[in-house]
Amino acid sequence: MAEHVADAAEQAGLPEAAVAREWLETMMLIRRFEERAGEMYAKAKIGGFLHLAIGEEATIVGSTRALRDQDYLISTYRSHGHTLARGSDPNRVMAELFGRVDGLCKGRGGSMHMFDAEKRFMGGYGIVGGNLPLAAGFALASDYLGRDELTLCQFGDGASNQGTFGETMNLAALWRLPVVFMVTNNQFGMGTSLERHSAVTDLMRKGEGFGVPGMRCDGMDVMDTYRVTSEALAIAREERRPILVEAVTYRFRGHSMADPEEYRTKEQVDEWRKRDPIVVFGDQLAAAGIVDESERVQMDVATIERVDAAVAFADASPHPGPNALYDDIYVLGDQVRGWYSVDERTPTPHRGEDERAMDSAVLPHSEHEHGVAAAPKPADAAQRDAD
Amino acid sequence: MAVMRYREALNAALREEMARDPTVMLMGEDIGVFNGAFKVTAGLLEEFGDKRVRDTPISENTIVGMGVGAAMTGLRPVVELMTINFSLLAMDQIVNHAATIHYMFGGQAKVPMVVRMPQGAGHQLGPTHSHSWEALYLHVPGLLVAVPTTAADAKGLLKAAIRDDNPVVFIEHEYLYGQRGEVPDDGDHVVRFGEAAVRREGDDVTIVGISRMALTAARAARTLSDQHGIEAEVIDPRTLRPLDLDTILASVRKTNRCVIVEEGWPHGGVGANLAALVSEQAFDDLDAPIQRVTGADVPMPYSKPLEQIAFPQEQQIVDAVLASVGER
């Protein structure tokens, strides 16, 4: 029996059982996480914009699994999935969506700006195309420092129309940087379909004029995405040149939660849903005897419980206190010793600053005139709060 | 002390910091083979090689963005933009990325990068190469902003900028590149950000001059002394973020009068901001309204006579001071 399973898996080109199971679990986690995030948005637990990656799980997991721990991943404002796939704690991702102190970015970034330095997830970015130069910069540093690191840069089809796309392709090719650019072609730049926003719809070709050869993968197929991304990364590492990979995929939900989806038909969505990457991959694993039906259900239940726990964690995490408003604007050091040295507006404390205790010894300015030194002493602050 | 030109002082700062720290590297348009549009990087390609001194394509936003990325992952890039006008092409990377990343990601990443750019009128470069826009960058939390006037400060502030862990917009001046000044020989001559220089002491009026205008203000101060018996105190803030407001306020409390001189536009300018700060915090010490002398509220014209009246000259500063002391 065991031999039979291995044969069938090998025949289908599947990875080994434990790996295949982990891929499926991670795709399920992203799906369930995104669904719950959507619910939490509807309940106003999450503010701002919320862009879900439902439908794009194979693109995310297939490409991310081609990376090694030391490699960099950088993404867009649709980045919860990338963050989770890179191994960030779902609790902290959900807490970031809730804007809480235990969020990955202490509640400062929110949905569009995830970051996990430890996992080398180098950020979600809210400016379309803004992350491309950064990715080339990571690759430049790796190259310069002689480190065996690769960079995978994810962006959408809409970003391929930004100036940074052409500029970055050119520079990465010119300087032979070890970076793979993956354009996640989900068919729409917000509500504008590919053929309405790009003269060249064959996106894998869009880098060629800049010296960046293209490859394409089926972004609804986790194995194909993994295979093609791995190949591209190997070229980047061994031949020191960038590759553009087009992952053809589809988002099942709207651009954001505030999207009435008037630009596409229900039929089109239904057609793509038949290729649901989680169902398709699960079926493949079932056919190969790696995961049976009850195990699949079990995995899904465990995932839902995991996401429930993340919601509970996020909800229990406190909002940042007002004293956090001015944290982390600057890296403090010899020249910038505190928030005050860069903001001289008034002699009274700024919003949030009256609670801050700051060692007068490090204040670069005279203490008696203005700023924090003129802030009420803690007793006064407490009195004002009471008022 | 050695006497050198402002551009040579900048060059020395780059050379010394590159020698001191192997992660310091330069990127910019024509900084290598061409030796830099204003020759600030002359000889550095030869000395440090093309790995560390990189000529780039004309892609301002992307070269700054690559600097941001490289800074996030272990380098200390110094990016040169040919003029401050061109920096607008990189505004997205400077403001949305460099200035924001440390805060937005909860302190997990830092961006120790310097973006150098010259500004200023006087060379008939017309409406797309001659503006003075320190106010644009002063506006942005997360950035440090330097506006060196002398050769010594050019060197000392650039070294401090490179060593700092924050993104720095380092604004040079096209006119100042050729000016000579005494520069300390010490390789560790660093001018800390947030410390203004008092260029001239006086009891009658405080003149704050930004960038080149600190020099023009000093000339005006001599004229005021010689011809009007008015002793002006001239302050060069040297950096705008952080700003050494204490030194300015202390001076205003002594002189009770304040004139602010900048080359940039009047609306939302450095002077507008500084005038607000001074009147908020030293209103009772003022014996006259704060005066501003600014560039004209126009795109910079090419015509030489028009250009010359589009940015502040000595006489306008003299007039503003006389108005402040009530002699006009």
C-alpha cells in the first residue's frame, strides 16, 4: 500500500507526503484566515481597506515554498497570505489587522503593511509598484555583501504599468541582480481588466525589452507555481540575472471589501472557482492516497480553530496607548535622541506625549523653555486626565 | 585646517566614510566615469571601484528605491540626484517609503540612507533645474534634512548623515560648490545634526539664513553695521530636521527682532514655519513683526535679470531689517 501511494504521488509529480500536506494546510490557513478577516471587517473589528487573496493561495504558497529561510520575500497591499505562508504567527497577523499592540507592526501598518523581519518577509506595500525598487535593493545588498540570498518580489498585473516596473527591470538586468519578479496576474488592476489596462497582455513578455526573460506558471496550481518559481530562482542564483515569472490566477473576491464587482460577470467568477486551487490540490492528494477525505475535513477543522484562536488573540490584545504615537518615527541615537528634537511646534505636550517619561539627561535641548521639559509633571497629567 | 571648496569638502567626506565603512556605497547618474555633474564624486570610482561607485540609468525613483531596499538589508547607500528638481521623480520613494518604513513596520526595519541633491538659482538653468525646496522635505516626519552652507559644515554634516541610521535628505547648493572655506583636517570632524551655528553675533536683530542665504545674510549684516550702525546676529540652522530652535529663540529673546531669509517660495516655506514657531514661543519677546525674505512666488525664469530678482539679494535683507527696527 505504502509503495502504491508513493508510486501514484510520483506519477502525479507530487512532492513527498509531508510536504504536500503542509502546502495544503497552508493554503487552507490562508483561505480560512481571509474569510474570517472579511467577517471581522464586516463587524468593524478591522478598519481601512482589506484586500483578500482568496483564490490566489496556490500562487502564494507555491512561490513562497520555493524560497529558503535566508531569502527575502516582498509583496503588496494584498499580503496577509504571503505573511502567513512565510511562517508568521497568525495571531500577530490578525492582531495587526485589528490594529493592536501585538500586531506584527504594533498596529501601525494594518492590512496593507505587514512586515516580519525575522521571517524575512520584507513587507506589504500600499503604493502600487513601489516595492519593485526595494526588491532590487535587497538583491543589490545581497550581491554587494556576497551573501547567498535571493529575493522574490510579488506584485500585481496593475503594477506592470508603473514606471518603477520598467526602471527596475532595466536596473536588475543591467546589474545582474539575484531577484525573481513575480507578477501575480489576477486579471484585474482593481476594477480594470488586463486587456483594458495593458497593451501587452502577455505579461511574461513585458520584461523582455528591458533584458529580463519571462516564464509563466499556472497560478491556480501550487505544484506548477513551485516548479517554475524554483527554476527561476535557480537561474537568478546561478546565472546572476533576474527573471520575470507570470503567475496566472484569479481572485474570487472583490479587489477590496468595498468592491461591488460591477466590472466582471458572475459566470466568469464561477468558471474560475471551478479551478479552486485548494480543492484541486486536495483532490490530487486524495487521488494519490496522500490525504483522504476525513483527513481533509480534519485539517480544515484544525485550520478554522487556528483562525478562531487568532481572532481571540487579536481581540484580547490592547490598542496601542497614546504614548505610542511618536514611537519609531526615527531610529534614536546620537543625533536624534527623542521625538522632541524633530518636532518643535509648541511648548505644550503633543497628543500622546504627556504620558511619556523621558530621561532629561538625554534631552538635546534646554529643559526649561518648551517641549517635554515643559510638560506637566506626572501628577499634573493625571489631574488633567481626571478632568 | 585646510582651505578647500565646498565640493571638495563633500568629496572628502564621501572618501573618508567609504574608507571607514565598507558598507557605504554610492549610486547616481554620472557620478562615476563622468565624475559627477558637479564633480562632487570626482576620483571616487577610480579609488573605490565600480562595485562601490555605481553609475545608474536615469531612473530617479528606482535608484532611490534601491537605496532604500539596500539600506534595509545592510548597506549605507548615498544616492546622488542631479538637482532637487529631479528629486520630485523620487518623491514616492523618499516620502512613502524611506521616511515611512521604520514607523509603518513598527520599528522592525531601518533606512540608513543619504539622498544628496543640489538646489539653488543663479546659473540660468531655468524653471526645471533651479528651485530651492528644503520646505518640501522639512514637511516630512521620518526624514532628517541638512542644508549646509560652509565647506566645513558640508563635510561634517555629510559624515554625520552617513553615520546616522535614519534617511537623510542632504541639500547642497549649486552656488556654494565653488566656495572655499576652512575645513578641519580631523577625519572624525563630524557636525551633529540639530546644532545651529551663530555666524555673527549682534544685539539688534536676529537674521536666520537658510543654505546660501546664511552667507547673503552675513553680507547684509556687515552692511547694516557699516552703514546703519545696526548689529545683526546671523544664525545658520544647518539642519532643519532636527531644528535647533533653542539657539534661534535665545537670540530672538536677546534682540527682540527676527528676520528669516530663504531662497525658496514664500507659501508654506521654511520661513513661514519658523515664523510660526518663533511667534508661538517668543511672542512676548518680539518688538516687531517677524519679517520674511523669500524667493519670488514664481517658477524660476531663465533670463538673467529676471532670475537675479527672483531670489533674495543682500539689499532685500537690509531693507527687511530696517523695516524691523522701524527705520523704514
